[in-house]
Amino acid sequence: MTNQEIQQLVNSWSDKLEFSEEESEFLNVWVSKEELHSICEQLKTNRDLKFDYLFCVTGMDWGEELGVIYHLESTEFRHNIVVKVKTADRENPTLDTVSDIWLTAEYHEMEVYDFFGIKFNNHPNLKRLFLPADWEGYPLRKDYVDEVNMVIK
Amino acid sequence: MTKDQLIKPKLKTEEYFINMGPQHPATHGVLRLILTIDGEIIKNIEPDLGYIHRSIEKMCERDSYQQIVHLTDRMDYLSSHINNEAVCLTVEKALELEVPERVKVIRTIIAELTRIASHCLWWGVMGMDVGALTTYFYAFRDREMINDIFEETCGARLTMNYNIPGGLMFDIHPNFIKRVKEFITHFKTKIPEYDRLLTGNVIFQKRTKGVGVLSKEDAISFGASGPVARGSGVSCDIRKIHPYSAYTQVNFNEVLFTEGDSLARYKVRIQELWESVAIVEQLVDNIPEGDIKVDTKAVIKLPKGEYYQRVETARGELGVYINSTGTKNPYRVKFRSPGFSNLSVINKIAKGSKIGDLVAIMSTIDIVVPDIDR
């Protein structure tokens, strides 16, 4: 399917979606955090889309908001879509897990939790993946300060 | 206590934990697996990561684009050239630079030699893991020839830094073509030797056949890529699906096996040696003349936007995501490393098997820990 057809189909599921193709090679769709799980589930199960391969999960700190970017591909049709979700709550950011839809998300979400502090509801085993359990702060956030270990020029 | 109880004590087993690693020869680096064991049967595996995490992604946010290339060597150090290429391709894509044909061909030849070197090392260590020491020496003998070629051309044997955004750092050495051809002639007689020595060996077959079976659906869902996924019949070769550099000019096959067990993953890599040899053979005689780089500005500033490039390393799909705000440093860089996703299948496929089998499974997943611990 072309990006336009995908956009048309996905857009019929909800009226809160925002699409953009600017400044990116993929079709991007912004999803509200309440709808994240249901939209993702439909992206995978819809028989014209079949986005079964989640190849990249990126945690993001946009300054004001935290969020996650999901890069998806269909192994059958070879089309792509990028799902983006954000939350304005920096104190206690929570999103729904998609690890029940794509198993690979379990580890990737642990990584995002480790570095950005985003908690994932219903995640089977959410804990620090790389850093020790008693590490303070979330290093990949833009406002993270570590006076001991960080070399800033 | 009655006489009966003394003779037949009531046996009771209970689960216990055992650490495999962080210093264990089969983990190929500093990786700790926490195994829950009942007798010798594995009930659960929990990887404990981060022993060598350097937070390369954070370091990238402070570096210029030329500097980032150097950091990527240290992820999957056995695919260092391909990692460099991935970053360079992303930057070139963002700048809309078209590199000369000569650069594309040289990059592809060296990438395939890197793949052969990486698979050689894996083959040697794989044999050693299941108890055949000889393979290590055979594989390193051949791998050494590739490292010598690299050393002559770019001065380094492992972490090469031969790519720069816009092209290559130097031209190839005058001996390069001759020595690559010598290597190919030599290596074509050696792959059958690998097969005779290990592939057909009865003990080896028993250690790997039917061990650690990964289904096709799971392989896709776990985001597995490279030989791990292709051993389960998932067509995922980025060189075929989204060709880059000179892969559009060459004929080669994507190696697929459908069994999904350790032996299938092993066979994929052995077959890939042949395919890599074929690619190098097609290109080495036809390196076009021309420049080795396009000049870029001393300070590279990428236009505002998001850029993503996928390449096929020896371990699978490497993705580079760069988010730029238009300054000389990236706003965010993410490396989607193949090892990270490939490792996540381990609990699924090794559950219920014995500790000895876990060693064979780990070998055929072929993890490089710095790739996981970026």
C-alpha cells in the first residue's frame, strides 16, 4: 500500500490522529496515549496492513514532553509506518505497553524506562535494564545532570 | 525411620539460581545470564546487561557527525566497517550527497570482507563452544588474511574508521586488489574444509540439530534479524529489501533455512560465506576510477528532520536514527542494534533445554556484547 492509502485507512479508525510526511522518509502518525494500544493492535492485525515487525523503538525527550517512536514494517507487504506518542507529564510519565503485540517491545521498553523513566502499564517485567537498580535519574533526558560522570565541554 | 525409608529416601528437587557469566567463555563478553534451574533443566533465563554500557547514544548528542562514526566501531566491533557505513549513509542521506561509484564499490567489498571475517570468528568460536578446539585455529588463520588486507589499506585491523561522511578516508592500497583475489582463491578451498571438519561431524550435529528451535512467527515478533531470523525462514536481508551502496549491482542469494534450530542458523552463516565471496568476486575486478570522497564542510550541519538508515551487518539489521534540529550536533541518535533484539529470543528458545544446549544456542545467536550494551 502507498503511504496515502495507509493514511486513509488508519485515519478512519480515530479522529484524533495526526499524520505527517515532512522531514522524514516515513509516514508518521501521532497517536494520543489513550489510543496507543488499540491503534497498534489494529496496525498489526488489519489484514491490509499487517505491521508485524517492530524494528526500532526510540525513547525521546522533546524538551517539554517525553515520548516514544515506534518504527514498523510489514514483512509481507514491505510498507512502513512510524507511530509517535508523547506525554507531557515529566514527573510520572506513563504509557501503555505494546509488548503483548510485539514481543520485542518488552526489552526495548525496559531500555526506554531505564534512560527516560517512562513507565509502561501492564509491562511484564519493568525494571532497570542496563543501569543498576539504585541509579538516580534518567540519563538520556535532556535535563539530566551528573556532575561526577559527565564530561561537558 | 523405617528400613524402607532409609533405602528409598523421598527425593525432592527444588529450583535454584545459577549465574552464567559475567566472565564465562560461552557468553563471548561481559554478559551475565541468571538461570533458574531445576536439576539441569533451564526454567527461566534473565539476562543482566549493562556491564560495559558506555551510553554511546548520549555521547553522540555532544559530538559532531564526523566524531560519531568513530564511536560506532565500538558497538559491534566485528562489523565495525558496516557500522561506520551506516552512520555515513545516514548523514549522506540527510545532506542529499551522492557519493562516487568508486566509494560505493569499495565500501561494499570491505563490508563483505568484514562479514567473512566476522563469520570466520563466529565459526571458530562456535566449534570451540561445543568442544572442537581445532576450528578456532583454522578460522583465525583465514581471518588473519582479511585483517592484513585491512591493515594495509587503512592502518587498523579491527576498529577501522575507514568511512567518513562523504566517502572514504584514504584510497585503497595498490596491493589491495591483488591481495583480495589471493584471499578469495585461498578461501574458496577452505569453506569446504570447514564443512568437512565440523558441519558433517556427528557429535556436532547432535549438539545442534533440533536445539533451540525458533518459529517464524516468534522470530518476527521478537524483531530478530540476520542469520537468526533467516534460519527460521524469515526473509529479512536488508541488502535485498532496501539495497544500499553497491548491492544493487551484484547478484547474490538470500540464504534461507526453515528449520529454525541451531543447525539451521549455523548453515545460514556457512552459506553466507559463499554469497559474500561471490559478491566480492563480482566487484573486485570492476572498481570504477574516480574520487574517493565528496568534499563536505568541516562542520556538518544536517537539515532539521529525522533520518533513518538500515544496513545489514554480520549479525543482522542495524538501524541508525538521527533526529536533527539543524545544529552541528544531533538532537537524538538511536542505534537499533541487531544483537539486542536477537538476544531477547533466548528465554523463549532455551527454556526447557539443558545448560549444555544453552551454550550451543548462545553460539548460534552470535551475540557481541558491546553491540547489546551500546
